[in-house]
Amino acid sequence: MIEPPEILGESGDRLWRSVLGRFTLDDHERVVLYEACRTADLIDVLELERGPEVLSKTGAKINPVFGELRQQRIALARQIAALRLPADPENTIGKKQHRSLRGVQQIGGA
């Protein structure tokens, strides 16, 4: 296994080790994994920054960090999905999913 970069925090290090401990990734896939690890670490920082949710009687006042936290969670989910790791690694050790990409891939018609 390739050791995790020293810059990674606890969550990033854990994600790096859990993926590369089970799968062999190409160089370009390791770049995606690295970015996912950095995103996981950023989520940890944002969790500490957000503090408690503040609600008032006239309506909800939400810390703007909540929006960024939501966006980073979406980014992390997309980065992990881009790796195409199998849902059941017990039966497919070392193998990646082979599924088509989502969305429009080419323009059809004339």
C-alpha cells in the first residue's frame, strides 16, 4: 500500500488507508482519492466551525457554514463515486465497478 500523504488529517488518512488497503488504483484515480481525502478533512474542519444551529422565534437563522458543509459532503460523495469502487468489496477484492458514466455523453441527432 502507498502511504498516505503527511498533509492528510485523521479522516483523510483513514479514507486513504481504507481504499488503498483493499484496491489498487491507477495514478489518475489516486489523484481523485487524494482530493476526496482532503475534502473529508475539510468537512471535519467545517464541523468544528459550524457550532450549534441558531433558531429564533421569527424564523431560522442558520450559520453560513451549514451551506458549505452541505456542498463539501456532496463533493465528497461525487469524488468517491468517481472511483467506482464496488459496493461489496468482500466479493470483489481488488476489482472496480465497470459501469457507464452518468449524464449526457454525446449529442445525438443531425
